[in-house]
Amino acid sequence: MKKLALAAVLSVAATGAFAGGTPAPAMEPATIASDTSSSAGGVLVPVLALILLAAAASN
């Protein structure tokens, strides 16, 4: 009977020790830097639009 009572006390003590669980690992967010590859970034679309409008107007 003493062994059963000791086992019960130890099991209650063990569950209290692990009640919190392990904390989730904290990860820092990755920083992504993007570079533009062309120097004429905002000019290309309007030039193409003008070419399309000129081609449509000539028909």
C-alpha cells in the first residue's frame, strides 16, 4: 500500500513539472531586399502603350 501511495505522489509531482510544456522557438523575420534591374523602369509601359495606340490609329 505504501508503494501505491508513493507512486501516486510521484505521478502527481511529475505531471506538475511538465504542465507548462516547451516554449515555441522565437524566430526573427527574414529581411528580403529587392533591386531593380533596369534604369528605365517607369518608361517602358507608356512607350509600349503609345506604340499600340499609333498602330491602332493607322488602321
